[in-house]
Amino acid sequence: MAGGDLSKTKLDGADLTGYLRGETSAAPHEELYWSLRHGQGILRRGNFKLIISKGKKALYNVTTDISEATEISAQHPEILRSMTERWLDSIS
């Protein structure tokens, strides 16, 4: 969007141009990671957001609960497990 030639770089990522311009509503990434310090972080996949902080895990459905008021890991243990595994893979 800024006019640079990306073919001359070795950047890792996805082109967000169509998403930012409103040309597509499809999610630009399957998963998004925010790595904080000391093994803390966030993984967003689809409707779900996993927050790992101080050894605790919290799972939210950010589509139906945008304010993250209701922690749902007990109702979705398989999603919690798979997202935790993905998180651990990303930091190893």
C-alpha cells in the first residue's frame, strides 16, 4: 500500500491490502499470536481467543462475547487443549 516492492524482501506475513480496503471480509490469517514475556501471550483462532498469563489459561468466544466477560474453557476443553498445543508449538 505504501508503494514498496515486497519481492525484494524476505518478510514473513500476509498481504492485508484487500482486507484493509474492504475488498474482502475474509480473515487475513487463520491464527494470530501475541507473544508477551515469560511465556505469556495470546492466540486468536477463528472465534476463539486463548490468553495465557502467569500459568493460567483463559478461553473466550470473541464473536459472541466481545468484552471477554465469560471464560469458556470448561465448556470447550478440546479447543482449549488444541489451542494450548498450538501456542506451545509457536514458542518452542
